[in-house]
Amino acid sequence: MPAATRPAAGLTVSVLAYEGMSVFETGIVTEVFGLPRPEFDVPWYDLVLCAERPGPVRVLGGASLHTPHGLDDFAAAGTVIVPGVPDVKADPSLALVDALRQAHERGARVLSICSGAFALAAAGLLDGRRATTHWRYADRLRQRYPAVDVDPDVLYVDGGDVLTSAGSAAGLDLCLHVVRRDHGAAIANAVARRLVIQPHRDGGQAQFVEAPVAADPDDDRVAGSMAWALANLSDAITVETLARRAHMSPRTYLRHFARATGTSPIRWLVNQRVQASLALLETTRAPVEEIARAVGFDTPVTYRHHFGQTMKTSPTAYRKAFQVSGAAGRRG
């Protein structure tokens, strides 16, 4: 396979380093956008680590990152990422606020991870928009920036040109979503496999809010039933089927499933079937009716309905937007 070509200007990504940050926050962005991906015959991203002032940036653990790139480079990228802020009680610097506004006005895609939403809100980029942050900070974000429609229950919010995610690990969900937007489901799924994570997590961050519930060994049986369902999406699968796989009654299974995932088995199954259909829409010319059957929907009407609710578009429109060049003539 030929080496990946140089990314276009729109595929440059900048991420902000700040004093006292966890390297995990930049690591999320680096793993998705910074590692070379020569196995993909598409232009990959060009990642630049920036700071408010070029030079060393102290991080947790007593180490330092060193970057020659400042806010000018940060604002110049096609995708600009704020992975957090040093203090959710303090205002970000005017220089950072100006850089974010300049990037947005220039047409950059602006992302935040975890508490980074506070910087975007201070720049006015979230006014009148739905946005999220870590569930611990949601009330504070709502109080400090009442013009923001804060949704504390989701893993990320895609506002088109401005995107926000919940706590740190949800940044992986958001970054993979961006890869899916840019390159399609097949490549996003491949990146997820290399990271050994799910390409798409159903449910929201409400499932992670601290609660006085002990871990239950029966959740392993739920996980086993979910793995079986993913391997058999084209089959007729009901709650009763999954419950039998987990050796539980349907009522007990529903309770354990909701606690483990934050959603219901049917909603999860519908979402997984829609996600599985994306690669078929992108890489084949198979009729929508055939794709619906392949991923387990009873009828094309049901498939189109759930696809529209999940993806906010139709299967045909998605195919037109994301179909891989050369898929014509191939069926699968």
C-alpha cells in the first residue's frame, strides 16, 4: 500500500498544553491524530502541540513538555483542541480566548475535552449551543455561562463547527467521531481496533456518575451476551434471547443491562445495527433493503427510521456523503 500522502490544510490539528495538565489529555489526541497511519491510503492528520507561551510546560508527575509552538500556530490549524483548563473556577487568559475566537472566525473546527468546554464558553463559542463537559463540572459550567445549553448526560456533542466531550476518556469517543466524519466508518473502526476500544459507545456519561452500587459479577454475563449479539446482528434478537444467553430472567437482565450500560438492550442493539450498516453504505453498492437485512432490521422502513433517529440523516444521503471512491460495482 502506498505511503499516506501529506494532509491537506483542513487536516492539521493543534492541541493546547497547559501547566499542570495530565499527559493523558494530550495522549488522547496524539493517539488518534498524531500517530502516522501509512496503512490508510488517505491523507492523515498533521498534529502540532502548542502552548500559550512556547517553551517548557510542566505536567503532572514533575515532567515537562517542550514545544516551540504558541497560540498563533494553535489558532492556525484546521482543527483546534482544548483538552482541559487548569482551573474551572478561573477565567482563561485573554490571549487564549482571542486565539479561539480567531480560529473559529477563520473557519476552524473547535473541540473541547472534559473541562476544556470552559475555555470555549469563555470565548463565546458555546452561546446558544448544546454542549457537554465532565459530569462533575456540568452545574458549574451552567452557572458560569447561562447562555450555554449544558447536557450532562452525553459523551459528546457535535455542533458542526464546535464540538464538546465529557470527561477525559470521552475525548476518545469524540476524536473517533471526528475521524468518522473525515474519513468514514471503516477507517474510524480500524483506528478503534488499533486502540483496542469500541468504535462507538452507546449510552451517556450518566452511567458513570458516582452511585452507592457495588460491582456485580453478573455484569460479566451481560457483557458476554452483548459480545454474542455483536457477532450475530443479522439474527432476530430479543431481550428474552439475550437474557437466556446471560442465564437470567428478562427482568433481571434488563436491570443489570441498564446498570452496566446506561441504556436498554433494544436501544443498544438498534444503535449497534445502525453503526454496523455504515461501512456497508460506504464501501458497497448494495441496496438499502439488502443492508437492512444484513444488519438485522426487519424491514427497510424500520431501518430508515432508526438510521434517521441515530444519524440525523437518511441512509441514501449518508451514502452520497461518505461513499468510498471505487465502491461502485462492488456488492457485499
